[in-house]
Amino acid sequence: MSKRKIFRIWMATWVVALFCWNCPNTANTKSGGGATTPNKPAKVVARLKGCIKGRVVKENDNGFAYVIVETNPSTSPKITNREGFFEICYKSQRSADGQGASVKVALPQGEYVVSVKKEGFHARPVRFTYQGRDINIGEIKMVEKSRPLPEVVKKTPDKEEKRTSGVGGKAPIPE
């Protein structure tokens, strides 16, 4: 090949490279997302701060699958996996565009109460303070409705506190 032809090929390659350097992300690029069509707007996803994690167990400390986990204030309800674990990282909210589409919004900080539901079983709700980062609330034990909830005993060096119902206590330690 002549030097002139090689030079033209290199110049064409550089022009294409410089032209495409700042191309927007499309569905075909590796980073994905962002591509929209006039009929379908892109989903807006808030930057997630942290998640509420935990596990629902039976009386024998085995994971309890397919239990509904809800929070107050409300977030997206979750269902536990086969080992009883759940993770709540956002809440769904209607978008501002008026089309009724849902968008994911990061969890706001504040006081939360997690409750679990399964037909024929009951458990105490767990109260804690969410501060915007990952937090593990530990295990939530479910018992059959025909049996009373187990007594909760909290021992401190000064005294022993017993609770048979209700919620309370300190927040779990964040991860």
C-alpha cells in the first residue's frame, strides 16, 4: 500500500473516533440506559442511599419464605426469599409527568416500623431509626397465631426489662 492510502485510513479512523467520543449512552452501549422514544419515557431512578435488611424466621430458627414485609412509613412491600431474607432499598412513587408511571425514590431518613404478614402466623413489629445507610434489623421470629408471642427479655447490668407485647427498644446497629 502506498503511504498516501495508509495516511487516509488513519485520518478517517481519527475523525470517526473524535466524532463518536462524546456520544450519548444508548441501549446499544455498554453502560446502557438513557435511550428514550417519544412514546416511552425513560425511568427515573433516584440514587439509592442504603437499604433496610433483615430475615424472617420460624420458631425453629429456619428461614420463613414468602412472607410479606411492610414498613410504616410505607415503602415498596417485599416478599422474603426461600431463606427468609428481605431487602428494602426504595419506595415507589408516582412520577411528576402525570402519566401515572412509578419511579423509584430513595428511602427518607426517620423512624420506621417493619411488620411481617403471613396467614396463620404473627410477629412483633420492629421499630428503628433509619439514617440513610444500610441497616440490618436482624431476625424477626414468627409464631403460629394459636400460640402467644414469646416474652422478650432485655438484660442490662443495672436491671432486667421484660416485654410481652408492643414495640420499643433501641435501633439496631447500622452496617
